[in-house]
Amino acid sequence: MQHSNEQIRVYCAGPLFNRSEREEMTAIADLLTETGYSVYLPHRDGMEFRLVLEILVERNWDTPTAAQFLHEAIFALDVYQLVVECEAMVWNLNGRTPDEGAVSEAAMTWMLGKPLIAYQDDVRSLIQGRMNPLLVGMVDFESVDQIELIPNALSVAIMNHELRSAVSLTALPIKVQKAVQAGQVLWDALCSEGTQEDNEMIASVVEELFAPNDRSTLLA
């Protein structure tokens, strides 16, 4: 069952730290795309940390400093996607413990009042066979256990969602506003023609937005 509105953009959050995790997240994203959704999948649609970091180090930033402000860039980009670009989120809870970044992203989505559903077919948990209530409470203590069920569950969540106007940036805390604004500049750059493969240009935008003014920590 597909939602009848215009194409809805979905943030896919979950573990991405090995091949099987990335393959599972890609399978979720591909299924959502096939069923009519637009998808943001961080490791595919954002920056590739390793490649951009290499360029920053080549530009004489020491590795810890470059990694620090590159992480700030990734944070801002993801916050922008969650607040502005994406209207819903699918959360993969698989793992011995849920992915920490995805937990944070789910919390943001829930606080923003956007549709949020969870997928989990992993039986491991920390609390007597149950997930932490502070996690699953954000998805009304329900999840689906088959990837094929995700589009329908998401469609139902969207249809049951209380209609509201777009998030007002001025109503958000100042720190969130700043992250969103920086993330938007970075996203606009990533969306420029040819930029997705141009890590030199991406590194330059990251430097301009996030690099510290004081380079006294630079290695000789």
C-alpha cells in the first residue's frame, strides 16, 4: 500500500559499519525507492569520510583536527536531512545493541513529530528479551521483522500521522538552527552537478564551513 501524496523523502537510519550491514541498509533503501519513496541513505548519499579526510590531511591538517571538523560536517548534514529534507524515517534496530547514531537520529525524528517506523529481525536484546523502552517507545513499541513489510508499515504511519506544517527553523534551538544552516550549504554543494564524485570540492566546502580558524595545532 503506497501513500497517495507526492513522493515522500525517507531517511534510512541504521548500522553501516560492515558489508552485511551496508547491504541490508541498501536493500531497505532500494525497496523503498521501488515502492515510490525518495530515500536518503547516509553512506550512499552523503560524504565518504575516508576520502574527504585524506584530502584534508594532504592539505596539511593534522588527522585528529581534520577528523574532528569533518565529523561536525557529517553531523550538520544529517541534522539538515532530518529536519528539512526528509519527511519520515525508517530505523533499522538490528545489532547486538542498536546503532548509536541511528538512535540519535530516531530521537530527533520523534521530537520533530515526523513518521517513524522500526525494523528488527535480530533477537538479541539487553533487557530480558525486550528492547529498551526509551527506544521502542518512539515507535509505539512496535516494529516489523521483515524488510518486505517496511513500505506498508511506513505508509500506514504516514497516513496516521497528524498533518502539520513544515518545521519552522526559527522555533528550533539556536544550535539546531546553526547545524541545519551549515548542513544546507553542504547539501547544496553535494547536489551541484558533478560534485558527488569531486571530493576535492567537498573538502573545500567542509573546510570553509567547519575548519577552525586557529591552525596552531597543525603538525609541522
